[in-house]
Amino acid sequence: MTAWERSLDKGRGNMKKRAIVLIIDSLGIGYMDDVKRVRPQDEGANTFYHILDKSKDIKIPNLERLGINRVLRHPRLKKDIGIASYGILNLQHYGADSYAGHQEIMGTKPKKPLMKPFVYFMDNVKAALEKQGYKVEIPNTYRPYLLVNELVVVADNIETDYGQIYNITAPLDHISFDEVLKIGKIVRKNVKVNRVIALGGKDVSIKEIIDSIERREDGLIGVNSPKSGVYKKGYQARHLGFGVNPEKQISSILSKLGKEITLIGKMQDVIKCDKAKNIPAVDTQLVMKEIIKQLHQMNEGLISATVQETDLAGHAQDVELYAKRIMLVDKYLGIIIENMTKDDLLIISADHGNDPTIGHSQHTREKTFLLAYSKRLSSNYIGERKTLSDIAATIGEYFNSLSPENGQSFYSSLNKKSDIR
């Protein structure tokens, strides 16, 4: 154990109980049953399995110890071992979207949004922004997007499903994020799509952002965010959703009961909880270290974190990068387990897939794995479940709180002694 790890052990005697939710973004385990009908391009997708197939060197001893291969059944991993309860989650949200997936994980019942490219709403958005005193241009009629005050690009999100998300992208050395968010809220009021994302980074210019605008094969036009450089330094983002009531999510419910809430990484970008401690992070190592740090600091409550770099590796169609990020998660999982008290509950899952071998660079509509571990509970099979919201419902029962809007708890199944599949 390193000195840093030992320092986290101090004061553990004061800890009560925590629920730790770790979402490994896009690490799906096989295409949904409805894919042939609703997303035929995703047929055959199986992100985690295919990474294990194709990566040259991947070792995940802690995920193996928890029991991931009881779900995956991959010949590369050890069979029939596992200290965690395990199962499969289906997506209830439409498509394969990180924002909708995270809302579902927190207990929101998904609602189907309008699916339209930004050009459909562009004139209305332009007029609404101009009414609020902004200077708005359409600099390129072949690749139409809005340029606001010569510093902010409003366009499609080209990293996800057609017509589902619009991005507001800005260089944060030249405009405050609060101002970018203000623009984003105006856009949100004038469109009916799933999500509007206000985002930006430092050490990036508006020219670099504009030079990164691309036209996708299906006609969507938007900023290639990784290419633009907005993720590299000082990245900030806020996701503005459709049909989401944060008050009915487990994070807000627990917060009202006086429980501590910490949201880490992409989780804090997409989940709104007024009293939460929000920790921005894209770097996988930082996300994992923050989980451990919060275990050291928190007495009783919810620590919910998302590893985003796995999703970025999927968009890049880079199997080896994907494998490296999974292995980094695995390395820190061992430390998390070591720092858990007997009353803590760890739940690990994903929000959809992003198979880098499927032939396209977008999210894939896949089921997700479910691992649930507590030092005081035995390992059981908890079935194939209808919705990601079962995670939130289980946390609600774990804390004896009100139930979220959606989901059925599997907490009672964790106490059963049988382990039959």
C-alpha cells in the first residue's frame, strides 16, 4: 500500500455507510433485443466482449474477482468466480444516449424526445438569441451553424444519434462559462430534442473550434469536440435535458434526507442535484482517485462517478485505448474495495455501448452488466432487468428512503443465499 493509500485509511472508524455507483461509460455487453427494428446499424455490437477479443493485452483482475465473467462468459477471463452479485440491465431510454442513460440510472422514467437536426430549429434559435441582444451569424451556408458574439458555436452534436443533441461550444479563455450556459438555456427553451450541452475549454481559440466543424455522412453539422481541443484544459460542461425532474431522482431524494451526495466526472455534468458536491473530471485516473478520496471524507451518502474516457475511446474506434482505460479503472477498483466498510454498497455498470469494432463511431444500443458488492452480502444472480433505474431504486431501499420515479429495487436479492443461473 502506498503512502497516499495509507493516508486514506485514517479516520475510517468514523465512517457509516456509503453507496458507490461507478458507471464505465459505453461499456455495453451485447445489443438490445429491439435493435433489428430500431437501430439496425448496431446489430452484432458487444463492446466489452469485442474489446476482450481484439485487445493485445488486457488484464482486469479486480473485475474478474468481482465476477464480470459470470455475465460476459469470455474465454479470456476466469470462469465461475465472483464476490459480487451480478446481472444484466436493459435500456429503457430511446436510442443509446449518455445523458438519457444517466437520468435513467438516477431513477428518471425516460420520455421520447423529438429527433431533428439543428437546422430544423436554427431560425427560431437565431431569432430568440437576437431578441436577447446577441449578435448571431450563419457564417457558412454549406455547413450551416450559428456563431454567437463571434465566440460561441451552436450546432449539432456529431458524436451521438441523429438529431438528439445540440452543442454550444466556446473558448473559455475569452468568455465565461456562465455566459455560455446562459446561451445554452435560451437554446434549450426553443428546441424539443433530448439534450442541449453547453461546453467549453481553455487554451483553445474560436478559430480552432470553427476549423473542427464537420459534416457527418447523415447530414449533421457540428464541432468535432476531441479534435477542437476543448477537452484538454479547463473543460466545463452542463447538460440541459428534456422531460427530466431532478427532484424525483435518488440523488435529490437522499439529499433532502440529509445524506451527502458527491457527483464525479461526467456524472456531475449531467445530473442536477442542488446540494451535491460536484467534482469535474475527464481523466480516468482522476475520477478513480476522487472516488477513493470521497470514501475517506464522507460519513454517509452517495458517491456517484462516471469514467468518460472509455466512451471517447469508443468514438475514436480505438480498441487498445479502450482496453487501457478499463485496466486503469480495474487498478483502482482494488483500492476502492479495500477502503469500503462492511456497510458500504458498490454498484458498477454502464449506460449503453460504443463498440469500436462495429464499423461506425457512434454509441451502440446495448445491454449493460450489473455488479453489486458489499462485504456483508453473498454473491447472487439478480437477473436480467428492465431498466437502468433499478440501480436508483436499490440505493433508495438501501438507505430506507422514498423510491425514485422509476425502477425496481434488487436489494432484497442481494441477501439471498442461492446463486443459481
